[in-house]
Amino acid sequence: MLPLLKALADPVRLEVALALADGERCVCELTDQLNLAQSKLSFHLKVMRQAGLLEAREQGRWVYYRLRPEALEALGVWLGQLASS
């Protein structure tokens, strides 16, 4: 869980996760919505992918990102176990 928690601990990455809560988004949409430079956003997306929080797919010249439901479910289970301890 540590990689997931570290990925979500940064305020920018938490904003990215919230932006992706409604589903898959293109990098271009995220840069506009979050008002971030593409280079800064790319860094945060890379960290989130390495943590296992995101999946990406390429379509043409754009990359689309979405939250990995398995990662969110694992995080929820872990938090539930923590709460019941």
C-alpha cells in the first residue's frame, strides 16, 4: 500500500485522481482542467503509473489515463482492515 499512499499524498496527484474519478481522460483534457504544464503533469502521471494507480492507452498522438479499479479496491480493503483493527 505504501506506493499507492505515497502517490496520493501529493496534492497535485490527488487532484489528478479526483479528475479521473469520472472515467478515462486524455492528457490534453487534464492539462486544461488542472491548469498544469504538460511536463509537470507527465511527471505526476508517471509516478502514479509506477505506483500501480493508473493505466494508460495510446490513441493516435494522445495518451488516455484511467484509475485502475483493482488498485482502488485494494486500497479500500486495506483501509477497511485498518479501521477495524
